[in-house]
Amino acid sequence: MGTESPHKKLEDNNNTLTPSTVDEDILKKQKEIDDWLPITSSRNAKWWYAAFHNVTAMVGAGVLSLPYAMSHLGWGPGVVILILSWLITLYTLWQMVEMHEMVPGKRFDRYHELGQHAFGEKLGLYIVVPQQLICEVGVDIVYMVTGGKSLEKIHSLVVPHKHIKTSYFIMIFASVHFILAHLPNFNSISGVSLAAAVMSLTYSTIAWTASVHKGVQSDVEYGYKASTATGTVFNFLTALGDVAFAYAGHNVVLEIQATIPSTPEKPSKGPMWRGVVIAYIVVALCYFPVALIGYYMFGNNVEDNILISLEKPTWLIVAANMFVVIHVIGSYQLYAMPVFDMIETVLVKKMHFRPTRTLRFIVRNFYVAATMFVAITFPFFGGLLGFFGGFAFAPTTYFLPCIMWLAIYKPKKFSLSWCTNWICIILGLLLMTLSPIGGLRNIIINAKDYHFYS
């Protein structure tokens, strides 16, 4: 009664899957999904891909607002904040590159994966994902507005007698993304990213050389423009956000590094760091001349987009605005890719949708349409930069990598590493707390006179 026939036992053995075959099936399915997802589908990037992806991610439309930020910060604080931001963000970027493969045999391909390793499975997600989404979606919305306004500026210069609503120009700009959004992964947008990186250097050079050509304005003043102390303080805080926005490339750093091949003998951090150093040299060549020369020539009368202050020669300003449009097309795609990856990961891994082209088509078109709708609804360019710059970019760029470093490596108290990280954390927290106040005030002031879809 208690025994089974040998034949029955053999049958069961033949029909039962062993743990190893189950594991193999799970791993195979996991690999198929990873090969389909945008971040992990292609790992054959070269170091120069990292260079121009980082330039595209970092040198955005924010560079054009730096002279305006300088007019609110003043010479002394402005120069110090620009240099400090450059140094701190280079340091935190180095930390992220180092942490990408700190666990032997494992790669943290996404920002939130590193967060989960540092803070735990659930807490890591809760800390990093909201911040990263605010950054990436926020950038894409701001770039929708920037692209639309740059197209509007081109139109007003070429056809000065005919006025068309900004909303329509934002729609024209968005139409490009309804096509480009279907490029599957980072390596497939490398051509777009290279064009964007070249354009960013070109329009930055145009901005400062045209300023030099125009010369110091006769009525130039370098004092604070606001008539009240309160206004000066609020403007100062907004300018902090503008600077934070200008150095906001960290949200896509691990995702860019994930595309570089890696072996134990040749880890990806070597070529990635080489690309980052080149990118940061380009960033310095773009930012410092535009900020300092633009402010020196126009003083506190400079517009929140330096190209608006440079009205002539017309052909040059049209060309510069066209370069801005091409650049923000590339930047939009670069920041959208990790968002696509997050949405597609949730749909395929958690909700068990099949990884198909149809799914990708629906998800990406919906995302482009959503960012376009928000951009048309709230096109306050300067205020948006200040608000998103402080609220979202300060944590992910200035101090979250430092907190992760302290949590993982646990450097000795009061050692150089410990002190450096805590200084970055304190400065980053101040930036995060103070700059959105100014940005929000500017949005409220602009909203008083703004009529939706006008």
C-alpha cells in the first residue's frame, strides 16, 4: 500500500521538471526580455558614444539661460556657483561611473538598480524612481517648450508680419518625436545624439561670439535688477535652479554606461570615464564663455534666452535657433529612453504583456503626446527651468550619488572622502530646498497674465 511501482516512479521522473531546467527557462525568458528592453538590448558602444551622449545630456537649452542666471546672482556668487557646480557634478559623475560595476559579475544598468543596492529593494525604488521620473519627464516637457519657442523665433525673424500661436510650434516640434521615439535603444539614437552634441557646441559658440561682436551695451548695468530686496532674493533662488538645470546629465549616466561592453579585464568604467572627461571639457567650453561674456556684454538687461538679446545679424540668430531645435530633438530622445525602459519593463515583467512592436508603438506615442500636451499647457520657459532645476535635478545630480557612496563604501568618519561627500550633500540639500521657491514664484507671476492655449 505504501510502495509505488518502479515504472510509475520513472514516469514521474520523466514528466517532472528539475530545478535546473526551470532556472534555465527563467534565465532564457529573462534574457529575451533584456534583449528587447532599450537599455540592455545593445552593449557594443565605444567610448566616444559616451562622450557625445553625455554632452547631449548635459549641454541643453539651459546654457542659453546662464547669462540671465548670472544677472540675478551677480559677478562674485555667479562665478563661484558656476565653478563649484562644475566640480561637484564631475565628482558625483565619477562616483556613478565607479559604482556601475562595484559588485563583481553584476552591472547596475539603471539608476534605480544602484539605489536598490544602496538602500534596499523597496526603499531604493521609492527614493530613486520618483526623482528620476521627475527629472527625465521634466526635461522632456521643458525641451518641448524650448523646441517650440525656438521654431517660433525662427518664424518671427523670417516671416515677421505673420503671427502663429506657440502651441502650434510645439506641435510641429513634437511631430518629429512621434517618429524618432520608435528607435529601439541608445545605440540606435547615437547618430541623433552626435548631431545634437555638435549643435550644442555650435550654438553655444554662436551665442558668445555674437555677444563679443555686438560689444558692451551703452546702458549696461551689473547691479541686481529687482527693485525690492524680496525680489532680489527670489531671483537669486531662481538663478540657482537655472544653474542646477544646466548640469543635469546624471539621470542617464548609468544607462549610457550600460551600452558599453565590459569584461573583468576591461571594465566599462575605463572608456566611460574617458568619454565623461571629454564631455566635461566640452561643457566648460560651452558654459563659461556663454555665461560670463553674455553677462558682461548685456548686464542685467539680458533676456532669459541669450539668443533673444542677440537680434542681429538675422541669419545668424536663425541658424543658432535651428541648431537649438536639432539639439533638443536629440536631448529629448536621450532623456526619453530611460522612461521608455521603465514603462516597458513594468508592462512586460510585472503586467506580463508580450514584448511586441505594437506595445512599444502605443507606449511611446502616448508618452510623446503627454509631454506635448503639458508643454502646450504650461509654456513658462524660465520658470520651468528654475522649478525643475532645483526640485528634481539637485538630488539626482548633486547629492544622491554621495549618499549612495557613503551607504555602500562606508568611508572612515572625517576622512577626505567622508568630508567631501557631506559637503556635497549639504550644498545639494540647500540647492534643492531654496531654488524651487524662486522658480515657483516666477511661474505664478507668469501665470497671472497667461491664457491657456492662447
